[in-house]
Amino acid sequence: MITFSNGHFNVPSSRRRVAPYSVRCSGTMGRWVCNCPHWFYRCMKTGEDCKHITQVKEFLDSASMEELEEIEK
């Protein structure tokens, strides 16, 4: 389940025992950023989105107002 706190979306890792990844929209970079290794080592250079950023974008595109309000709780 995606949650939101302190300006970051927290996306669970698909691997066990790994902390959730932090996804946010960076005003400085003008794009979505993630702290996962795939984004840092590959996507940041190519401009692509990692799967965590894609999950946040898909969630935001399909979520109802109630769901958006719920993720901040």
C-alpha cells in the first residue's frame, strides 16, 4: 500500500526486509525521483521512471478523493 508523509510517497519494496522506497516530485530537478538503486544508477541518467515512480503515477491517476485523503492518515 502506498502511503504519503512529509512530501514523500512511500512505496513498498517487492523484496522482503527492504524498507519502502521514497518517491517525490522534485521541483529542483523538475521530475519524479526515487531513492531505489535502479533509479539512482540507471533512470536518473536516462530520464526514465523506475517501477516505484510508475506505481505512484498510476495510483494518482486512478485514485478517488477519498483514497487520496486516506493515504495521509
